[in-house]
Amino acid sequence: MSNIGVVDLFCGAAGLSYGLKQSGLDILAGIDLDPACRYPFETNVGAEFIERDIRSVTAPTLLTLFGSAQIRVLAGCAPCQPFSGYTTKRRATDGRWELLLEFLRLVKQTRPEIVTLENVPRLSHLPLWSDFVSGLQGAGYYVTWSVLDLSNFGVPQQRRRLVLLGSQLGQIELPTANKGKPRTVRSAIGRLPAIEAGGKHARDTLHATRALTATNLARIKRSKQAGTWRQWPEEMRAACHQTERGKTYPSVYGRMSWDKPAPTITTQFYGFGNGRFGHPEQHRAISLREGALLQSFPRDFEFVPKGKKLSFKEVGRLIGNAVPPALGMKIGQAILRHVEAVGQRK
């Protein structure tokens, strides 16, 4: 097999890189503006982390990182917030939407053999996406992309993502979906030790949960798996539930179901009131470790140094924004199949 080296732009907490590494690819470096990503990236992937704004990354820098790799892969997941429900007016004032074009700039300047990108489905409906795809094609890449249901790719979660692969070597295919039923919440977190709201496990500090107010503790005790707050007595319902807009959000303050994939894990999954993030049985929101497992991170994945004070907000952001490693592994396998097929045709 050819020497395939990967540089991961917008690498975050290393979800994509970890999965690509598990598939057999060589991770050369990760680049991200968030300093909190350094520890999980370097600890779990074992590659160099570069704290830098992609707008200041130059072609010579990337070419140096790629070194002598025979097949160079430029991977990335541009921040998805500008494409997640923003109005056109707000998007115009959010400079992050231009980061996708920075990715394209670096592709054109360094011409890696293969590129891969992951983002939210909404992006595919914007003119920016058409510009990006046509830009790759104009630079000589065969491009394929689609919106994938990640529950079909080993992620125990209802998460739809836009996935693109491009290659200068020839037509490239998207990852292959798993056969059989999707993984469930039970398969991912069912064996973790029980803890109480506001508690944490003695040997796994990430298996920790936020405390609940007396009101929310009473609410979750009355909640059923996959149920809604509409099943609560009137006096338990929040004021927001009484508004016309609030009535359209039945999943908030909900419990997950053991035997289905989890809902989409967001950056605030540790809060019972932020979505259907209640544990299926225990009277609490899911823990940080449980959120990571539902994102398909392995049980021993480290997000913060030992002894560092745990920040739910910081770790929740790292986990919720990550590319699920199971998807990364599937993308890596697709790249390996492609390179092998190209080699056989020569």
C-alpha cells in the first residue's frame, strides 16, 4: 500500500484524524485555532498540532508537513455554525463562512492527490457549496459527495452530515454503509457505571454529570424513554412550553431510548433541558463520557489532561463539534480502497 499522509485542517478534538488513523492512514499534523484541541489531538493521535488560523496557513507550510508522502490527503471540517440555521444577514457578517474557500485555496496551491470534507447538510443548499465543488472540479479533481445518515456508518446517533471526497487519481466512491441495524444507545453506554446527577465516577473523571435543580429532578423522574414534557402534569411544565413556539419543541427535557440511536449530540448535550439528553433510566442528563461514546469516541479517549479542572462547556464543545471517529474510519477505508483500485489499474 502506498504511503498515505494526512493533514487535517480544522482538526478539532481529533475525531476525524483518530478515525482516519484507525483505518490505517498516517496522520502527519492537525491545524486548528482552538488551543483546547492540542491535548486531545496530540495525546490520542500522536501527531503534531499547530495552533493557527487557516487564513494564515501557507502552501509551503502544508507542503513541508506532507513531506515525502506518496499520496497526500488534505482533510477538514470547516466550522459548521455559519451554515446551521443562520439567516442570510447573519451569515454575511460571520467571517467563518469564508473558511471553506480558504480550504479550496490551499487545495489549489498544494494540489494534494485526495481531499475530503465533512460539514452540515444545510451547506449543500448554498451557492457557496456549488462554488466549492466547481472549484475542485476546475482544479482537476473527480468529486463525489452526499448527505449521509451516520447511524448507518457505525455512529450510535441520528446525525446527518455532508461528506465529500475528491481525487486527482480518478473516480472515488463514498464510504460504504454498514449492513444490519444501527447501533443503539444501549450498545454505546449501557455498561457504564451508574452515577447520580451532579456526580462523577471515581476512576473516570469524564463520566461526570451536571447537577439538576429540584424542579428538573422531579421532571426527569416523571419522564419516560422517548417521551415528551407533554406527559408531565401542567404544574411541572416550563413557561416556554406554554408559548406557541415552545409547543413545537417536544424533545427538550426528554429521555433517550435504550434501543434506538441517540439524537444528534450537540455542544450542550450535558444539559437535560437542551434536548433529548436525559439518560434512558437514571435521573440525570448523560455524562460527558456518554456523549463522547455516542459520538463513537473510544472509552479511553482523553480530552483534558489529568488533574485539570473539568469544564463542561469546554469539553462539551470539543465533543459536540467533533467529526465522529467511526465516520472518519469509514472515510479512511474508502480512501484506501480507492488508492488500491488506482494501483491495480496501472
